Amino acid sequence: MRYDGTLSDRQEAIMRVIRSWIFEHGQGPTIRQIGERVGLSSTSSVAYQLGRLA
């Protein structure tokens, strides 16, 4: 999250993936599944972005 409270483009993409995955599957995606959908191969990068959203 930026200092002004808005989400970065990457964070917006992650949120879209999480919402659509829950809608499609009834449960949240794994870190790897999020990474695959947003184009991040590093699970630590996905975890970092998730931490920024918390």
C-alpha cells in the first residue's frame, strides 16, 4: 500500500486474483497460485506483497 492509502498496480492484481479465486473455488488461493496468475515466480515476492496488504 502506498503512503496515500492506494494500492499499487501489483497489489490491485493480487486482490483481483484472490477475489476471483475465492469466487471460482470457494477458498483462497495458495501463494504459488497467486504468483502464477500475476506473473511472479518468487513466492517471497508474493508473500511480501501480501504482507503489504495486511
